[in-house]
Amino acid sequence: MRCPDREWRCIVSAAILRHPAYVEWPADPRDRLPLTLWDSEAIAKAVNGQASCAFQVAGVEMDSRDVVNGDLFIALKGEAMDGHRFLAKAFENGAAAAIVDRPVDYPHVLVQDTTEALKALAAMARSRTQAKIIGVTGSVGKTGVKEAIFASLERASRGAAHRSTRSYNNHVGVPLSLARMPARSRFGIFEMGMNNAGEIGGLSKQVRPNIAVITTIAPAHIENLGSMEAIAEA
């Protein structure tokens, strides 16, 4: 006597689930990661801050002029500029929230130091991903090599590659690029530059590349380092 179709499907399903080759979907751990780039809870935890409300963001930006809908605006402070002055412009352009060092009338995460918060967010982005990370440095040709590697991996991974944009390769651009990396990325390609000795070491500690690419050693910034040997050592 044949089982009714419904019962037969149940028997087959149970047999598949017991099979040693069966792997519960999703098989790739990346599929268990959130689709949104960051939410308020994750940001507050990463930067040791206090979120004013619940929100989600799709991007991270430090220049109010470049903010688009859904971005997290980080109000960085420098010697001559204070990003808090541009909060209104950032939210006018579509910011979903901001990281600030003082209470404001916008969705935000409150921290003591926004620059340190950016570094902390970058560190969390690096820690949560299982992507293979490639660091690109050298005296010349960094951006071109980075873009070539990205173009290949973006196609091979069907859109799951991430890179630092423009020439964001310094102490601000590198953590910003890391903070923008989706948790589901399969590859991350980051450009690292320097003007003085020790700077590449600091950036490398943030990026923690699985693969390092050095384009070439040339007398760029030799006025700061003194010799080609010192440039190579740096």
C-alpha cells in the first residue's frame, strides 16, 4: 500500500535530515550575519557609547557633503574643523544617525571621542568578518593595483568584495573604509599609505591583512625618511 503523498514527503524529508551528508541551510556562516551594515545596538557596543534610539544605517561617512540616505555620519573633530558643525547638513542630506561627543537633537550614539569611536567601529568590522583581507601599499601604484584586485574579486565573488574608495589610505581613511565593510563580505581590499616611519605598522594592525601586496619602493617622502632603505623599512 502506497503512502499518501503528504506522508511520503514527510518520510523522505526525515530521511534526508538523518543523512550524514545533510548540511543545514545556511551552510555558509556569512549567511547568518545581518543584512544591514550596522544597527544602533551594534554601534553602541562597538564604540562603548549610548544610543539615543533604535536605528539602522546602510553606510558610514565623515563628510556631510557626501552623506546619502541611510548613512551614519561620524562628527570627527580636528585642529581646525569640528564635524558637529555640519550635523544639520548631514541630516538634510539623508543621514540616519550620527556618532557625536555631545547630546544632539538627532538619532545618535554618544561617545567621549568620535575619532576613537571610528577606530573602534573599524576594529569591530574587522573582527566580525570572515573575509579574506588584502592590504596594498607601496610608494606608487597603490590605488591602481587595489582597483585591479577589486575588479577581479568583485566578479569572482559575485558582488561580495569590498574595497577602500578613492585614496582613503591614511589614519582616517583606513578605519573609515573598514567601518564600511559589510559583515557578509568575502574579500576586503584596503590601501595603506604613509608619510612617516611607523604609520604602515599602525594601519596594518587595523587592517590585519591575510595577504600583503607591496607595489614598489621609490623615493616618495624621502625628505621625511632620509633614504630608500628607510622607506623600505618603514
